[in-house]
Amino acid sequence: MMHRGVHCGRGSTVLRAMPAETRRRTPSQISVLLLTLVLAMGAGALTSVRQASASTASGGRSTIAALEQRIAADGATAKRLVARYDADEARETAIRARLIAAERELKLGRAAKAELGRELRQIAIETYVNAGSGGLAGLLKVPNDLSGIAAVYTAIATDQLSMTVTTYEADARNVEVEESVLRREQAAVEAVLRQLLPDRNAAEAAVAQDEVLLRSAKGNLRTALAVDATRDAAADAAAERDLARQTVVVSAGSLDPVPAPSASPPAGPSGYVNPLRAVSALSPERIDQGVDYSGFGPIYAIGAGTVLSTVNGGWPGGTYITYRLDNGPAAGLVVYAAEDIEPLVQVGETVTSNTVLGTVYEGPDGIETGWADNGSGDTMARVASQFFGWNSTAFGANFSQLLVSLGAPGGIPQNHPFTGVLPAAWPTW
């Protein structure tokens, strides 16, 4: 390519290869032409990279949209099946309750019949005994064909028993008929439930599988966006350095290169560097144990240190990167970066302010960064009993002030004054 032949000196190969009208131009005009060519080629390279990134992101979003539509359709089907299954199950439960009540009524009827028979037998015995003259002696003298009183009682008792038995038997038949009808209904409902159950389970399983695919697709898209953002940032930096090397300014008859910009960002007064400098769409959120943010892209260490942990199941997303600082005002203290981050470092690894700890992706929880308690999984705010689930703590406010001093946006306070106090000699910013 032509820009590779550019070098200092009036008799350069580029100038010799130019048409005569171009060679007659002034040095400043030539510089403008060269600069235009270089910028055009650099812009073209960056555009192609970003078009590829946009294509990847667009494909991911299309996949997510299709999955969300499928989940909605499967969910509607599952909802209808579950509602129908629940209604039939409730009907079957009601039938079972009515059967139990019918059995209870039948048992009560049997018990009433038995009790009445027992009472009548008792009355018969007492009446029969008292009918004779002389109590038991009289009873023994009663002829075999019974006395007149005994005959009268027998008729009364027989009528009462007959009426009771008739009523009981009628009730028992009604209960048996009702039981028969209920059991047929119960069998029909159970058959429907057996038919519905596989379809309901299949629909719910389809929804669950679609949701797993959706989470995976969203995670892949977030990772792709974060990787693209990191690659774009690196491509921008490389292109800027390349442009700086290739862009020449004609001065006093010679072509002098413009110095390339510094690769490392400037450190703050503390010697630490903004860890969020390359996070795209960075948006500060609340101050709590640390400071919450949303966005996507690479997150760096604030300074030199050693990685103590990368994961902890107690944090959303499972990521909990901690590293102990080796120098500066906070030497010996531990910093954490947690939640929606894909770790790129390992425990025991040495880091600097130019080390990418991980890739922030656009997850449901965002990220949180602040002061940790020796990488154990707890924050300093929690160990000091400053955090109650929503409030801004003294440790979170302190780390927010540090980030502001490094050029990052500070978090949003939830209360003032902040909850708790810092230990004596804790660094301030």
C-alpha cells in the first residue's frame, strides 16, 4: 500500500511515483493529501471491524427475539393446559370430598340404627320384667304366649324398628346411588387428568428449555458485545497509534512524524488508574457495599496487586474477583469487582493497572466494585455491619470517592450521612 512507502526525505519513492502535477504541489499540499489518504484508510479499517461486530450483535438479537416469541407461544399453551388441569384436579378433589361425606353419612345411619335397636331392646327387657307381679319372679311366671303388656310392647317396638330400618335402608340406597354416580365422574376426571398430564409437562418443559436457550443466547450476546467493545477499543487505540506514526507534517522541506500518544492512561494523584476507563455505556448506579455500575467492556485493576479469588457463589452471576494492592496509599487493602463480569484472570496472578480483570457484559445485575475483606467473599462494609441490603455505607462512599479521583463517575448515594465509619488511618481521596 502507498502509505508503507512514506519516509522522510525530499526524494522519497512516494514523491517520485506521483504524477507531475502532484509533484508540482507545495509540501503543505502534499501533506494534506497524505493525511487524507491515511485517515481514509484508517477509517475504512475501523468501519469494517465495526460492521462485523454489528453483524454479530444483530444476529444475536434476532436469535433472542425469536426465542422470546417462542417462549411466549409455548407459555400461552402451557398456561391453558395448566389451567385446565388445575380445574379438573379441583373437580376430582371435590368429588372425593363428596364421597367421603357420603360414607360418613352412611356410617352415621348405621350407628343410629344400632343405637335405636339397643335402646328398644333395653326398654323391652325393662318393660317385660316390670310387667309381672313380683319382679323377677313375675318374669319367670310369664307364660310362653307372653302377657298382654308384652304383646302390646312388642307391636310398638316392632313398628318403631321397622320405621327406623326402612328410613335407614332408603338413606343407604340414596347414598349408594350417589356414590356410584360420583365414582363414575371421578373415573372420567382421572382419565382426563392422565391425558392432560403429559401435555402439560411437555409444555412446561418446552418453556423451561426455551428459557435456558434464551439465557444462553443473552449471555452469548453480552459476551459478544463486550468482546466487540474490547476489540473496538483495542482497534481504535492501534489505529490511532498507526495514524500517528504514518501522519506526516511537511515543515521546512522535510516530513516530520507526529509523536504517538501514550499507550497507558495517566494515573490519578494516588498513583492508581481508573479501572472503568474502557467500559462502554458506563452508567453509575447506587452506592451500597461498594459502587454499582452498568455497561459493557473491559474492566482493569486500579494498580499492581495479586489476584485472591475470581468466583463466589454468593454473588449474582457468581463472579467475585478480588486482588490485594501492592503499593500506593491503599497498599495491603483488597479490591473486589463482582457480578456481571466474565473473569480473565486466575488466582495467584500478578496484575497491574494495564491488566484486564474481566469483561463486563450487559447482565441483569450490572457490576459492583469496592473494598473486600481479604478475598473471603465478604465486603468490608458487611464485615463492619454497615450494610442492610440497600443503604450507602462508609466503605462504599470511600471507594466512590477514589473512583471519582481517577476520572470515573461516582455512585449515587442512598442516604446521608453514610452508614458507619471508616477505621482509623483508612486512606481518603
